[in-house]
Amino acid sequence: MNRALVAGMDTNSMQQSVTVSLHMKADPFKLSEEAKAMIELWNDAKLDIRSMKMESWDRMSLQGQLTLAKGVIPFQAYMSGEERLVLKVEGLSRAIVIPLTEPDGSTTAFTALTDKLQKEYQAKGIDKSMASLIVSNLPNPKTIKVTSGSETIHNENVNVYKLETSLDGTELVPLAKTFIRNLTKDDDNFKRFIGELYDVLWPVLKPYLEKDAMPSAMLPESPLGASLGDKLGGLKESLMEAASDKELAVDIIHNTAKQILYFALIGIDSASRSEEPAIQTMLSKQTQVKARLAFDQSLNLRKSDLELTIPAPDGGKEGITAIQFNVQSETWDRNKPVKADVLDAGQTPFVMGQGRSPFELLEEVDPESLLGQLIAFEKKQNEPKVVNIPLHSLEQYAPDGAYMRDGVSYIPLDELASYLDADVVYKDDSITITGIWDTIIELASGSSEAIVDGEAYEMDGVVIKQGERYDVPLRFVAEQLYCEVFYDADQEMIELVLPED
């Protein structure tokens, strides 16, 4: 298995078909209106790449379609070497062109650097070394079976080795911990890989660092992007000297990487012990992974069928109980002459960049097309949810909505919590509110002090107990739970813009 996975890294050209499908399992008696709309649109959606032709790593084409219950959206794409990516989608009036070079045909310093790194990376087979390091330390799942037989692949009968495996969520943490532990103990191979990576990166980066000429894109949002020498002063020379000593640099990186892995091991273990329902659900037997792989006699992966079932993190509260992904692929003509299909962008394509905003692309979408309907649906789904609460005077209040008292708007806490989907716990006259983003607010009857995530605040009013009901200052509590609060004086209405969950 390890040999087969590593062998797959030697692919320079091929043809392939890939189908990705989505299925949502649901409880029809619990479905919310939002979940129902999502299921009607996306359930059993299928992304079908019928033909992917890889002529080389930087020249390829694909043809496919997105199939939904409402119809089909065909698309085509073509990447022409280092020049540009062309994309055509049904519903767009023009082809999209994403330039991979500057308008004058030159490459940016960042592009030139990354291109040089990529070529060195491929020439020295770093991806294969990395794959070898990973797969040699991967533990086997409990269930794994290898047999021989034949499969029909692109209308050809091929003799293959078949590998089948499956695991559930209860195996994920033990497997991850074993893998990390194996890596930390595999010092020789780990350091060898770091050394190979060093041989690729350092000769390319060193001239830039010596001249303080690192492209700013390599150091985004960092003061180091301006001038490495200015920011580090004399420390730069020491760092350059240490980095130029391969043995020392590899030791430093190796030790640092091992420390990160130890922290990751502890983090994964502590997360698995969490009582958070979403985590426990994910790590239960409800999470299922199944894989069926077929390798030819040269150990090339020729056919795959991967299935992933993820239970709903909310336990099916909205009616969707699980989401199932399935990915099927077939590969042929591996490392044989393959010609990508050239895609003509037309006379007036929509060129990304060059002063064009991605939002302008929406103007090119036919609103009557299926693509236009999808975009309209997503816009509607992402519109902020608004709750309008009538504001009464204290004399007219009959507990409905909110009321004014001493210049402060009040609302029954249970009513506000229902709008915000917040949990409220009462203990004597103490109150604990937990919002959907885990903000915790602690209040007490008759007090204007609020403790929000451990920090004390003074509210503009006190918590008022009315029999079994507790009224709270509306604006303060709502804003602490990430609501926006507006007042419409003409309508005598308070508008709450609810946070996204």
C-alpha cells in the first residue's frame, strides 16, 4: 500500500474522470424551513468532471457539469502553461480569464520566486519524499483487505490489486495520535526529508534574503516585508549564518517540528476528552469513512471510491441528521502523451484583476439561468435575520415586546433569549446566559453589574424581577451577544439584526 501511494507521486500527465456527490440525510419531522430549502436545492447534487486532461503540471483542461434537482450547469476550464486560466460557465455571458502573468507579459517577483521553487521542488521529488515519510508512519486501520482481480476502467479491462478499508469516528483520534507519535520517533527519515527540503528552499531564498529583496507577498502583513535588515539589525547576520549551516539548520527545524507535533498530540488528546456535543458526535461511530482503491500491476492508482459520512454537529436539531460525500474517480493514460483541449476565451472575456472586482462578475450572470437562481438563493440565505420588537411605554406594557423605564429599554430575558437562540440558567436570583458563540453573561436580580466572559461591565439599567420573570436592559445584553440594535422612532419599533450562527 505504501509503495503504491508513493508511486502515484510520479504522475506528469494523465486523463481522469471524477464525480463528487452530496447526500443529506434528514428527519422530515424536524426540518426547519431553512434546512428544507437547502435540501430542495442541494440534496443529491453531483459535480461531474467527465474529462480532465493533464498535459503537464501547468497545462491542463477539464469539462464537466454541476447537476442539481433544478437542472444542470455545464462548465469548461483550461490552464495554458504559465499564462492564464480560462473558465466558461453556463449562465455567464462571457468567459472568465484569470491572468497568471502581469499585463505586459512579465512575471511578478513573487511569481518568479514561487515558479523557481516549484521547479526545484518537482525536479528533486520532494512531494514523493514527503509522501514516503507520511505513509511509512501511517498506522493501519482495524479493517483493511487487499485482493486481486479486474476492473473496467475507461472501457478497458484492467488487472488490479483491490484495497478496501473502513473506519469510524472512534478510531480517528487513536490513529492520529499513533501517526504523530510515529513521526516523532522516526528521526532519521524526518531529518532526511527536512534536509531535502532545505536543499530546495535555501539556495533559492538565500539571494533574496541577502539583498533584502524578498517579495512582499512572501511576508504578508509583516513589517519584515519592508526590509529584513532594518527590522532585525545585527540579528540578520547571525540568522543567515545559522541558516547557511545545513546541519545546524536541519537540527533546529527538526527539533522545532517535533515540539509542534508534541503540542498537536496533546491538543488532539484533550479535544477528544471534551464534553462538547459536536466533538463527541464527530468522534462517534456515526462518522464513517470507507475507501475502495484499485491499483494496476505497476502500482498506479487507477480507480477509487471514497465515502465519508459526517453526522450533523447540532445532533440533527435543524432536521439534517448527517451529510454524506462520495468521490469516485478513474485514471488512464498515466505518463503517456496527452493533449489538453484549448478553450477560446472569445474577443471580450471578463479578465479578473486589472481593476475588475469579483463582484462585477455578478453583473455578467443571467438572472434567469440556473446559476443566477443559485446566486439569488445564496444571497437570500446570507441576508441578516431581523427581528422587530414593538417598544411600549411602561404604562401600556402587557408583557409583549419591550418597554421604556427611566430612559432604558427593557425586555423579558426569556423572550430575548428565544430570538437569539441563547441558553439561560436561573439559580436563585443569579442568571447565566450562554450565546450561540459561547459568550457567557452573568447577571443578578437588582444589580446593574454584568460579568461578560469573566470581565465586569456596568449596564445602563438593573435586572428587574417581575414575579417569575426577569427583565433585562435590552441593548446591553443583545449587543454583548453580537446583535446590532436599531430604533425606529416613527414606528416605535426596536430592530434586532441577529448574528450568524
